[in-house]
Amino acid sequence: MRFGIFVPQGWRLDLVGVEPAAQWGVMRDLARRADAGDAWESVWVYDHFHTVPVPSEEATHEAWSLMSAFAASTSRIRLGQMCTAMSYRDPAYLAKVAATVDHISGGRVEMGIGGGWYEHEWRAYGYGFPSAGVRLGRLDEGVQIFKQAWSTGKATLDGKHYQVDGAIVRPLPLQEGGIPIWIAGGGEKVTLRIAAKYAQYTNFAGDPETFTRKSDLLRAHCADVGTDFDAITRSSNFNTLVGATEAEVQQRLSELEARLTPFVGAEGAAQHVKDLFRNSPAVGTPEQIVERLSEIKALGLGYSIHYFPETAYDTSGAELFEREVIPALR
């Protein structure tokens, strides 16, 4: 199994209490920390503009600006977004941006891409909120533009959603064959079919039942479109809290609730933590996490990406994960 780690960027209220002028330094130092070791293969950010679980005045730093900054601030680690919303940027423009960041990084960019879902920020930024069919149609056409641009240096498409006519994307990415494409989302009829057609990586839910179902559907789509299911690496994201003892795990969960309470109230914070963390396979002692992730690894999970909500303030949980969980699963 391969491992990635999210860098807090404010979206999940994970830079609260850090002065805005100091936030970039926190993010940079965490990326450099991951870059300096050998536990993590990649660092990741989210592509969002407004905080969750509720929009707030707290900072949310923009994903592709961070990609470029991390590219210049690190030397080894790969750089991804889970995931870029296709409709937030014209795909020919985004292909150009990503190719430039690939050069800055020395060929370390991953393209995590999806249809997008956060209606509040869509409407606030003037994007409307088109139907899922439109959003996924844009995803399909946009990835076609990426693949043309990164393989030939030029893209032309007269699509239903996007029209480009000889858009030049030079220089080509440094990575031979173009930037690896991760299709994120578990939509069974459309998203997984797009993944079957174009992806080197997928990203969908990591609980055993859902992971098995999505994998089976992906396999069927690959058979339909004539691609190699075994050539696609399946990944999942995990909300992660680890403690040496169960009491320490509970303490970390309580601290997370306390940080969220000013924004959503005590009941809302407790419900949010319950929904996203208390049943996560990656919350527990190292032994518990290894046992649960081993089960999903046996089902075909090849890459796990971990979000630690407290790393802007305390890296001890991530350090414990690096020492005791990663070596047992790698």
C-alpha cells in the first residue's frame, strides 16, 4: 500500500487560531516535513473555496496556488488535489496550469479531478449549480482535453460543454505520457465509467462494503470500454486520528469537537465528528487501524490518503502513524 497525507489549508476549519499571515508557513513546513521523510509518497489539498461543515469567514487557501508553492518548496514528494472541480476552471487553462506546476516541481504533479459538489460555493462564485449530468459531462470532456494537451501540446474539441480550437499547451508536462489522472467519486453509472475510460487512479469510499461494490462496478465498466482494470490503482481517503491508547484517541476526538463547536454548536460538532470520524477505519490505536486497513488492502486498496485534523497544531498523531501503521501495511 502507498500513502498520501493532506496538508491543512483551512477548508475543514483546520487552521483556526493560526493568524492568516502565518498560515502559509504552517502549510509549507508540514509539506516539507512530509517531503523530508520517507513515509509519505504524496501530499494533498482539497479544491474548495468555502469552509465546511458550514461556510464561515475562516480562511480557505486555493488549491492550485498551493500546488505551485509546494512545487517550489519541496523536492521529492508528489503533489495532488483530491479533487479539483472541473467546472471551476476552463480545462484548457487548467491543463496549462498543471503543466507549468509539473515543471516547477520537476515532474511531481498528480491531477485529481471530479465533477464538484459543494453547491454553496458554486453559487457564491457565480458558477450556478448545474445538474449532475452536466457536471459529469464537463468532467468527461475536460479529461479528453487534458489528455490531448499533455500528449500532443495542443487540444481541439467541439464538445457539448467545452469548445477549444487548437489550444496550445507548451511546454508539455515533464512526466512522460502526461500528468497522472485520478478520477474521484463513486457515481456508479457515469463517474466510474469515466474512470474506466481515462484514469490511472480512482478514489472512492474506503469502507469494505462500499469499496467492494465500487470496485466490482469499475471492473464491469472497464470490460465494457475495453480498458485494463488491473492497471488502475484504487485509492481512498481516510479521516484519521490515532492515539497510543483508546483514551488518547477519545481525547483527540474531544479536542476536534471543541474546535468545531464555535462554528456549529456543541450538538453539531458532536454529530459531525460522529459522522466523519468515529466510524472511520483510520481512527483508533495503531493496532486497530492496521487491522482495519489490512482488510481493505486485501480487497484491492492500493493507495490510502490520510487527513489528520490536528496537524497544524500537533504532529504527534501523524508521527505515531508513520512509525507504527505505515510500516505494517507498506
